Amino acid sequence: MRFVSIFLSLITLFSLSACHKEKPPQIKSFPIHKAAVLMKDVPLYIETIGHVTTYATIDVKSRVEGEITNILFKEGQEVKTNDILFIIDKRPFEIALESAKAILEENLANLSLAKDKVDRYIPLLKESYVSQLAFKEYTTNAAFYEATVKQNEADVKKAALDLYYCTICSPVNGIAGILQFNQGNLIPANSEKPLITLNQIEPIYVLFSIPEKRLPEIMEYQKTNKLKVHVSFHDFQKESLQGEFNLIDNTVNTQTGMIQLRGVFSNTDKKLWPGEYIKTRLILTTQKNGLLVPIEAIEATPKGPALFVVKPDNTVQMRIVKIGQQIDEYYLVLEGVSPNEEVVTEGQLNLYDKAHVFVPAEIENKP
């Protein structure tokens, strides 16, 4: 009986040993996020902060002294060239003009009489019926009235011009500011304080500064291209406005080492407003077929910038790359990757050459 028990135990042991097989070692795989290398034409630019300034600022002043009798616009209103803004009390200037005309008429009559006298005495001078001294007096009198008439004509023009200046018009298309004098005020001629300030904002300028070391580069690109300036309030990818590169200042600021540049924008929609600070890009050129990878893919290493490329067998290869300019949320890669390759954008911490990776299902299936 004991022998049977031992025999059964051995059979059971052999059966269990036969059923047990060693499992092959599992390969460790790391979760990652990945993105494709993009190939597209990309702009190369210098980005800085710009300052919006008016195309022209006009301080409107009165050339004559008088009372403001009418204001024909509202503060903040858009005005056009030759729109009437102010009317100064015209009555004193109308009186002055009539007086100047009357004096002119009087001296025209005196001049006519003096000339007639000279003409009448010329034959008598030849017959010696009038002395040379008397004739000289007649000609001098005629010349006096001739000069007086010229002065009177100038006075009439001056009076007419003063009357014209009683109507103050806008010299430009612009936006009216805040009134400094109200209707009924007596204003002096050519006061230091303007009646109103007009800002011409269509077109409009954007001023910005760059380091002086970038100036030769800009001037080189300017030889072959008409440079553009782009501006954005928040994000160039969502919204930007385009203008023309307009001016390089003639002096570098010796204290800051910066030089000021200027772009001009049509601003027909009036989105740009004087005094605003705004993100500004000077577009130098366009790189054809540039290779872009997300910023998150690039890591700093002792050998330089690097990234992990995902191979078809779901392993990764670490590569040292040469990067160029940052283009929004991407880096331009000059060397190290090829079009349509995929790079790791998240999960690099645990990776090494030939490490196995996978993209979690919730990310893989995400639209």
C-alpha cells in the first residue's frame, strides 16, 4: 500500500513538472507621445516688441484771435480733410475787410487824380508854363499814391485772409482728440495750447528696435527682397496684420546698442491704435521645405540639442540635431531628421537608444 502511494506521488510530481514551462522574458516598453516631422515653407524673422505711432499728429490752432461761435464735430470723431472744425466770430474781421476796401477805393481815386494831373502838365512843361520843381511835385505825388494803393491792396488781402482763418478746417483725415477750448471761449492767435489734436491713423506706423549686430543681415536681405512686417496682439498663429518695412533710422543708440526700424500699415480697419505696444516680426525671407518639430521634442544634452526618433519597429533612436529659429510652437531643424519621421514629444525621461515604446490607447484613438 505504501508503495502505491509513493508511486502515485511520483506520477503527480512528473505530471506537474511536465505542465510547467518557463515564460520568455518580457521586453520593457515605455509610454510616449509622438508627432510627425513637418515639412513646409517657413518665414525667417526677427521678433521684438513694437510701438504703434501716428502717421501724422496735427495740433490745430487758430491764426486769429476771437470767440469760438461754433464747433462742428465731436470728440473722438473721425474727420476728413477740409471738414470744418471751428468757426471764430467773423464780424470783427468782416468790418476790418470792408474798412480796408474803403481805404483802397479812396487811394485809387487819389492815384487817378494824381496821374491825370501829371498827364495834364506834361505839355505845359515843354512850353515852360510850369516849372520843373512843380512838375516834380506832381509826379512825386502820383508815385506816393501808387505806393499807397499797393499797401492798401496788401491790407485788403490781409483782412480777407484773417476772415478766411475764422473758419478752421481739418488738414488731414484723422481722429479728433479731447477739446481744449469750448464754444464761447475767447482764444488767442497762435496759442501754445491747441484747440484740438488730430491723429492720422490711416495709414499708421509701428516702430521697433533691434540689436545693432542684426543690421548688416537686414540690409543684405533688403537688397533682394521687399521686407514685410507682421504684428499681433497675442498669437501670430491666430491673428496677425501685415505691413511694409518702411525705414531704418540713421543712427544707432550708443547707450543701448539698438537701432530703430519702422513699418507702415494701411490700417483701414483701424485695429492699430496710437500708443499700443504690440508683438512685431520683421520677415527677412522664406525658407523652402523647412523641417519643423514641436518644441517639446528637443532636449538639451552635453553634445547639443537632441531628440528621439521613433522607428518603424517601435524602438527609438537618439539623435543630435542642429536647430535654427523657433517658429511659433516649433523649432526649425537644419540637420538630424528627415521628412515624415516621427519624434517623441513626451516621455523622453526614461528613454535610451533602441528602447521600446508605445503610444497609450487613449492617445492613439484620440481624434
